[in-house]
Amino acid sequence: MRTSAPGSRRARARGAGPARIAPGPAAGVNPNTPPARRPRRAGGFTLIELLVVVTIIALATAGAVLTLRDGNDSRLEREGLRLAALLESARAQSRASGVPVRWLRTDSGFRFEGLPPDALPGHWLETDTRVQGPMVLVLGPEPVIEPQQIVLVSGADGTRTLRLATDGLRPFSIQPSSP
């Protein structure tokens, strides 16, 4: 019968052979020194990471503040842009048909005289919008009309105003308020 030599691989696999000895300290190394450790990173965030987060928050806040507008001012501006478009539409229809068209303010809004009854709307989008100034604007049929303006007022106290004007040649547009 064949047997393995003591210390051979086959003998070690069967559990025979000399006992394993744990490796000892290398020559020249002090056995009392602690084993080398990897430097451990302290928990938390670095200054750069904090600055990046604070910068992102500041930019997001600034963007949100800049996009927020006073709702009453934007509603009045929307009314002004809508009325300017309606006035220019009435002007174009007057020139095309050769019929004089007049814009009249009413208690409930406004109306266009000289156009079919339902050709253009005659109400404000906001219930607190009013007009200061002339009761009537003449919109044609001549291509050049007199310089005209109206002032829209919004709010119960009437502090928000918007001026629509034309020089007679250019379209009605929102103009800076004159003192």
C-alpha cells in the first residue's frame, strides 16, 4: 500500500503531517507595534461640498424670487395687452371695410360701434378693471388716426394704472405712465 510522505500535499489534505505554525513577525519588526491602519476618514462633509450645496440653494431661491410677480400688476398688464390687440383688430376691420369704428366704454366693459355685434368681445377679464380718460376712441377707417390714449385702472383703491396709447400711425401699446 502506498502512503504519502509526511508533509506532502496529499498527507496534508488527509490531515496528516506536521501541524501548521502561524507565521511569526518578520525579522527586524518590533512585535509590540500596532498593525498599520489605513487612515480613517472622519464622518461629515467637506467645506467644498457644503459651499456647493449652499450655492445651489441660493441660485434656486434667486430664480424663484425673480419669477414671482405681483399678481395684480400682471393681470392689469394682461388686460392692457388684450385691449391693445382688440383695438388694433377693430382698426384693421375698419380700414378693410371702409366703415368708421368707434370704441366706447360702458358700465359693464366696452363695445365697438360700427362692427357686427359679436365681432369682438366687449367685457373685461377682471371684474375690477376700469377706464380713466375718454369715453370714445375713433379707430378708422383712415390709416392714420389722431394720437389717442386710455388709462386702465385696477383694484378697489385705483392705485394700479396702465396707459395704452398710439401716436396715430403705430399700433396701440403699453406706454410708460406720464407724471
